[in-house]
Amino acid sequence: MTPHGMTPHGMTSHKMTPNETTSHEMTLLRGARPLGGRPVDVLLADGLIAEIGPKLPVPDGAELIDAGGAVLLPGLVDLHAHLREPGREDAETVATGSAAAALGGYTAVHAMANTNPVADNAEIVEQVLVLGRQAGLVDVRPVGAVSAGLAGERLAEIGSMARSAAAVRVFSDDGHCVADARLMRRALEYLKPFDAVLAQHAQDPQLADGAACAHEGELSGRLGLAGWPAVAEESIIARDVMLTRHTGSRLHVCHVSTGGSVEVIRWAKSRGIDVTAEVCPHHLLLTCDLLTGYDPVYKVNPPLRPAEDVEALRAGLADGTIDAVATDHAPHAPHDKDHAFGDAAFGILGLQTALGVVISVMVETGLLDWAGLADRMSVRPAVIGRLAGHGRPIVAGEPANLTLVDPAQRWTVVPGELASLASNTPYAGRELPGRVLATFLRGRATVAGGELVRSRRPAVTGS
Amino acid sequence: MARHLLSAADLTPKEIGQILDSAEQMDAIQNREVKKLPALRGRTVVNLFFEDSTRTRSSFEIAGKWLSADVINVSAKGSSVSKGESLRDTALTVAAMGVDALVVRHASSGAVQRIAGWVDCHVVNAGDGTHEHPTQALLDAFTLRRRLGELTGRHVVIVGDLTHSRVARSNVLLLRSLGAQVTLVAPPTLMPAGVASWDCVTSWDLDATLAGKVAGDVDAVMMLRVQRERMTGGYFATEREYAASYGLGPARLDLLPEHAPVLHPGPMNRGLEISSMAADSPRSVVLDQVRAGVAVRMAVLYHVVAGADEPAGLAGAGVAG
Amino acid sequence: MPGQPTSTPVSRGAASTAKTVLQPDDIARVLDRIAHQILEKTHGGTDLVLLGIPTRGEPLARRLAERIGSFGGIEVGLGSLDITLYRDDLRSRAVRPLGRTVEPAGGVDGKLVILVDDVLFSGRTVRAALDALTDLGRPRAVQLAVLIDRGHRELPIRADYVGKNLPTSADEQVHVSVAEIDGADGVTIAAGEEN
């Protein structure tokens, strides 16, 4: 058995209600700027935002945090992360992934289903839910598989997963595309009673198979790397939005990577089709030229694309065609990357660096303001995932799921210093803006003074 | 000379000339009774092949031995990925035995370049995936030079499965360095992505190209192997159709000028990309290519491995005497 | 050139401090004498092969072969012997381009081989040439002809035929120019650093 980051404090599997993780502490944030607005004081008590106003008095026993003009955002919500547990605890655990998330300003993370065993039944998703609560740093929302074993042949037990304690609302075969049109149609229909969304990894396996690893274009031809053409993603999205219209369901497109995909989604939304989309930070910042040295730290699925696509993705995120930033946090043990490019594992770390990258690429360039960033990284993801309590407005009475970030402070990414067990980040040595000073999960600080808070209090209080 | 030979693009025209000239000198050794030169005496060269290749490996093995090196063959096929050992560990383990040079062949593009970044010894690329095969391009140039003289301004046509050909990539780079013109001929399905940006002419019409109507008179034609398995990927319809459109049969042979040789890196699919008649004609230099392989690889090993390590730019600065 | 000592490098035949010790006429006479000496010592030289050591030994060997042919009326085998791969400093210096090794038509087995070089100094070049020759075949005997012997032997090597003995100090530079390569014949000696 592999050790988790936190001790379970003698927990057994019983249903937990939100109050049990609520903090009874009080915290006063002095001089915080909600959504980048004017500085105010914010009082957190009993897990809620109690009061917002200028120069609030400090109640007895309250913790005082001098925000010093830092920006206050709703706690970030990630729709797409791989926490690797169960099965690959040598690369990441729910606990270490949660730590990376909290340090990145996240209060909720959706954990994808391609674990080992696959999360295609109620038992596994409930197991992941418990692991998340034991870690106690973010709300881990298990994602259920669409097809049994991710094999793309028959439906997984979607109903059981939706009705389980994990209350799964996002279903995805991510890692694999639901390529069979008939199965995709059935799955879209089947999800309707549960108010759940199907998150598709758009990659037609007949146009881009398992060996495809680099954007098909001038560079892949020159380097001799198997091409992953943009059309392999765009053709699936085009098909899926039409199926979504036909079935009257809800579709979410994972990790959009091409300008053509943005065009299809924009068209679909203009026709009233219920489709949402996410983009990863690395696709907003990095281009495929980085592959020249054959370093697999840049190997990701879908692959890095040329500058024209990066531009289109930024524009799409700015105008809301793309609803959310999702990390697709994909940790790997070093030996899985220490191979030739074509043989190495796909994936890039993302939870701890996402906010910095998005600030750098979208806010500092004026493409999004802070309200826009909050919308794409918290508000809309929470809606898409049907996640109550997160992505809420910063007003009194709302749950205190918040993050405090100082955009003026910059930090340098050192792979070994990240909280993730793995080190496969493409940003090694890069300076990112925005240091997360504090993160609050229902009023309790998971990050304070820029460091993880290791709670010494039991995660469970008496019911 | 640089520390490694990973790509045909690593070599300046002057360095290419030096290697080919050295190969001419070393070629003479094949006629001697004592086939030994002391160039790599006391050095250890390991042929680290992750992909089978009797022909290339034997060629490097003989080359190393004729240069008096101690040569070991390590067949790493089936190790690494399948056994869970990383490429890095496999390479470092072999290199840790105190080798002076690794000659590496791998099925994945870029693998040899990665290995060169991890080990301390010299690395020679014996073929990485569909990326490059620099010593093949050098022996092709050696063979062409013997037949045609200096290659500046000569027109070489390369035909076949270009998408999957490391021989094609290395040849385009090397021939261009030597000032030759290159035309690539293949059906659209076998043209590499982005080939329009390569430093050469492309055509779908082999007849027009060989007749001199696409890029001028042809001085040499190189036929590349087409794998029959590619039919299942939809790259071409049938063998019959491929041979009819892109095979070097008697009619196409007649289109060539008198002096133009026919090259093939081997192994040949007789009847598919090259007819037996063409393969066995006096124009065919296929066996010359094979013979050149040893001399050229001796020259490569000499230039990359012998001598003290030097900073770039001083290659050839020494004066004989 | 990078890595060189900072004193002004001496270029061939053009340095102000260089002193000419042999003029073109001298060289012609010296080669005449050596050719006669070879004929004398080899009793007419019926199985003679001259191998010039590149670079400047080659044209000198060719000129000697012409003279032996015209003075003695006999055909002399002519070739060249590159010693680059046999140098004892192969591993400690940058890789050098190879010179040409050309065997004469009759080969070297059983022949009297005369190695021809421009300058005999430490003897290491000749030592390397003997090793190279061994890999080529088995001569019945080997002799050495040099244009200049400047002393300072580091190995037990001596020349059979010497154009001129030139006492030098070790740090002086001796330059031999031959018309076929340098445009004019001449031998100069100059003070300076080792190149």
C-alpha cells in the first residue's frame, strides 16, 4: 500500500455532510480586492462570507490576514485533472494532487476516470470521493467513465454513479474518444435524467491513432514524428454538436486545441446548441516549435499546436466561446517520460501553475479582466459541473470558497519544489505572475502565507 | 568535427568533403591482406541497436574492427519500453561500461538525439525512426561522387515512400549541402507533411520528372523501398497500381540519360518499386552502395571518435607532416 | 588562430626573421646528388620503390624518381604513404584529414622501399611511416631519404640519404617549400614558438 499525504484519523466510510468540513474559525481579510475591485475588508465566519465592508473591526479570536491589495477570487474550479489514484500512486495521489491544487488557488477539482481500475462504477467513484475528503484540501469531484472500462463499446453504470455518494455529474472517457457514433448518441441521451454532462476527448482514432504525437504539419514532417492533424479533433466536435442538437442533451468539449474547433463551437453556440468547452493553460501559451529537441516534457494529448491556433484559443477564451480553463493535470513518473518522444507518456502538470499562466497570457495582455478570469476559472466550471457552493459571487452569505492572489508577486517554477509527486512541467525555470497567498475551503485556510496549511484538527467532527 | 553525428544537417560542406575523401582512402583497405588501420586502437565502440538491422549493424561492426576498435553488439530490441526500463536507463547502463562511442539505431524519431543528451561518449546515428540516417546519405553521396564526379549542380530524383523514409530526409539535407538539386516524387499520400517547405522540388509525376520536364535533366535516381503493409493504411491502392505509377520499369529506365545511375538503399522489393531489370542493369549501383557502406562508416567513426575532443570550428585545422 | 601563443606567428617564407638556407638551385643540386647516391648504394636499383610521405614528401619523391629514371635508365616504383592514422599523437590532437596512400603497381612486398620526406626532426613521423608500411606489405629492406636533417632525434632513427644537415635549436622553425605546393622551392629557418 502506498502512503497518502494525510492520515485518515480513523475514518470509516460514512456519508459526510458539508457542515463537517466547515471551519468554525473566523478570518478577517484586510484590504482585499474582490475581482480586482477596490480594497475592502472581508470577514469569513462559520464557513461563509459573513461581511464585506471598509475597515471592519477584528472580532475576538479571529485570524487577521493583511491582504495588502491582493486580488480576491472565487476558489478556482478545475473540470479536468488526473489524480492517478487508484493505480498509479507512484506518479500522484489524491492527496498530493489536492495539495498542488490548493497551492494553485483551487477549491474544487474534477478527477478523471482513467484510473486503474477505471472509475466506471459506484464503488470506485465513492473511493475517490473518500480519498479527497481525507486529504481535506479541495473538494474532489470524481468523474465517471462513459463506457465500461473506457473501451468505447457499451455504457458504464452511469445511473449508479450519478446516484452514489459521489453524485457524479460529469462523465468522460478522457484519454480515449467516444468514437462510435451510435454509442455517443446513446450516451448523450442516457445522461439526460441526471442533469449530467458528457465531456468528450475529441480525437478520431482513424485520423489520429495512439501513435500520433505531434501536430501534423511542417515540423512533424521534418522531425519524423507521427502526425496528429487538427481535423481529427474538429471532425469529432462537428459530429458531436450535431448529435447534441439532435438528442437535446448537454455536451462539454475537453481540451480544445485548434482554431477550427473554436469555429465549430462558436457556430454551435450561435445555433443554441448546449455545448460548453474548456482549454488548457499549456495550449494558451506553448507552441509546437518546442518539439524540435524531442523533449517529451512537451508531449501532450492533444498536442501543442502552431501560433495561429494559440491565438484563436486566446480569442475564443476571451469572447467566451470557450467557457473554461481546465488544467488536464497529468502527472507522470520520470521513467515514463525518459523515453524517445514517440514512446513517452502523454501529459503535462497543471494545477499549481494554471493561474499564473492564465494571468500572464490573458490578464496581463488585457484579453480578460479579473472578473473574466473568475468567470472562466471558477464560475462557469462550477456551473458546467453542477457544483454547488463553488464559483459563487463574493457577497455576504455565500460559502467562503475563495483564493487570494497577489498579481504583483512573481515566482519561478522549480519542478522539484512543486507539490505534485511528479515533475513533468514544461515551465521549468519560467517566471510566472501571481502568487497564491491564501486559499479557503468553506472558510478554512488550506493555504496561508503562500504555504500549504497542514491541519492538525481532525477532518471529522461529531455529527 | 562535432562530438556526435546525429543528422546530415550537422555536417558542413567541408566536413562532408573530408569524410568522403577519408572514405576514399579507407576504401583501399578492402584490397589489402591485412585489413587493419590503427585509427581507433584501444577504443571501444558499442552498436546499440533497438531495431533489427543485420546489414547496417554488420557494416558498422566491420568498420569499427577494421579501424582496430573493440566492437560490441548490444541488441536492445524488446528491452526498454516493453520491460519497463526507460530509454535513459538502458543507454546509461551501456555507456557506463566505459565505451568511447555508441552507434545507435532506434525505431522512434529523436531517440538517438535524446541518448546523446544523456551519455558522455560519442554518438553516431544509425537510423532513428523515420527521421534520419546520416551514414546512408553519406554512402549514397560517396557512390554518386564516384559515378558522377563533384555533385554541385547535379540533379538527383528520390522516389517512393517519403513519409516514412529517414533515408530521404538525410539525403535531401546532405545533397543540398553539396549543392545538388533534389526532386522528390511520390503519390500525395506518401508525401511528408509540410514537404512544401523543404529545400527541394516535389512532383507526383515520375515519367515527367525522369524525362526532364519537371526540374530539368536528371543525373541520378534513387528508388526507396515501399512497404507492402502501407496498403492497409490506404497509402496506395494495390501493388500493381503502385508499380505502374511509381515503379522503375524498363520504359522509365529508358527515359534516363545515359550517365545516370540507379540507387536503392535496400532491401529491394523487386517488382514493386524497382523492376528486376532495373536492379540488375549496368546502371544499378546498389552493390557499390553496400561496399561503400563500410568505407564511409570507417570514415565517420574516424572523424567523430578518433582524436581529442575539440570545440566546434577547428575541424581540419591540423596540417599533415 | 585561437589557442595560439600571442607572439606573431611566422608565415611560410615571409617572416622578417626567416633566413633562407637553400635556394631553388641548391635544392635541385641536392636532389641530383641524392638520386646518384641512391643509384650507387642500391647498385642500380632494380627493385626500387619510392614512397613519399604527404604532404611535401610526395613531390620530392616524384622528382627523385624522375632523376633516378633519367640518370640510371631504370623504372622506379612511385607511391605515397599517409601516416596520419599511425601518429602517436592521434588521440591527443584534433582529427586530421587523411592524406593519400598510393601503392605503386608492383606493390611493396620484397622491394627495397625508400621513404621520402622533407624534414627529419624527432623521428616520430618516420616511426609512424614504418608502422604504416608494415600494414601495407613486407619490403625486403627500408631506407630513408630526407631533404633536411635538423637533428633533435627522440627515437633511434637515422636517414640513409640527407640533402643537408641543418643544426638548429629546438625552438627554431624550419620551412621547406616546394614549387608543386607552395609555388616556389626553398628552405628557410626562423626563430619563434613551435606551431
